[in-house]
Amino acid sequence: MNAAPALSLKSVTLTYPDGDRRLTALDAVSLDVAPGELVAVAGPSGSGKSSLLAVAATLLRPDEGRVAVAGQDTGAMSARARTALRRERIGIVFQQANLLPSLTAEEQLLAVEHVRGGARGVRSGVRGVRAARARAAELLESVGLDAAKRRRRPHQLSGGERQRVNIARALSGGPSVLLVDEPTSALDHERGERVVELLAAVTRAHGTATVLVTHDRALLGRADRVLTMADGRLR
């Protein structure tokens, strides 16, 4: 990968209070991920994987070190600026899809775009709504959901299909960085493999710098790199 990293962590250390001492969650972690690269981080529960994602997503400030997203150093940013950066540059695929039960697959993406547009102070006219619908349909098609399934609500979709909506929703803002938290934990092995194959495909198609954390090493064959997290250290 010759491109400049879209996500860069340099000597990041994160600690939490634990009684009268502090527990080290991340210990001098460094990681660069280029556009179009899928990096998998494997490790057991408690190894620091979730903390790594939280810092990369700018949800937590590290005690030490530097975090840069799309070339922007987040260390000196205000909370408001970090929120704007997450909205514009970072997509997050959560372990559970957390879809709104009353909305169709397409409407899940439209709702996110409406919130994003409101945060920017953008008013959507008829053309804006049409463009948003076209973009939602394109993204849902790119993750393998046809027109009929795009009109279904979460309870009418399989677990794998709900996770595909989750991925499309994370991509809806055109993020530079895609952070994926245990996306196959609620799926059987076959559906889990399909989701990871999809993540590899959308990483390349959309040019995102993707970090996938998982405890399931059987699903890592599609990654460009596989790293191991243990005791807060990345190897």
C-alpha cells in the first residue's frame, strides 16, 4: 500500500481507573491503515480490541499518542469538531445492527442521511430527497439487497441481511475510515463468511481504510493484514 494512511495511530496509550490504580487498555499501540485496505485485529475478550476501535472512532481520547483520521490530527480538536469528523469521515458497523424496527431497509439509510444533513444545516428539497433515495438504493444494492428486500423491515430480514443494512448505513456518508466491531458474532459460520467477504469487497470498492475486530480467526482469510491484540498491545 503506497497511499497515505486514512487512519493513523502513533504510540497510543489508554488507561482506565481501577480502584486506586489505573488499568492499561492500550499500551503504545501504533497502526496505519491505507485507503482500500482491510486490517483484521484478532484477540480474546479483554485484550483491548474495543478500546482500539473507540480511540480510532474518536469516541475516547488517549492518555498519550496521536490519532489522525483522513490526515487530520484529532488531538487538538474540540468535542464538537470530533463529532463532525465522525459524522463526515468515519463509518461504524456495530456488533448488533440496531435497526429501527418501524423503518424499511431503505428508510434506515434515509434517516441517517436526514440527521447528517440537519447537522450540516442542509435543507433537502425534492431533488435532495430523490438523490438520497437513489444513493440509498445504490448502497443497498452494492451489499446484495434487491429492490424487494430494500422495502422490508428488520423483522422481515435474516440476521445476515440485517448486517448488510448495517454495513450500507455505515457507508452512507462516504467515510474515509470504516470500523467494524465483531460483525459475525450473531451469525452462523457460513453467513459470517459472507459478511466478511462483503466487507472486503466494499473496502476495495469504496476505498475505505477498514479495521475489523474479531475473536474468530476462521474468518480472517479475506483481510490484507491480520494483527493480534493481547494485553493492550498490537502485534
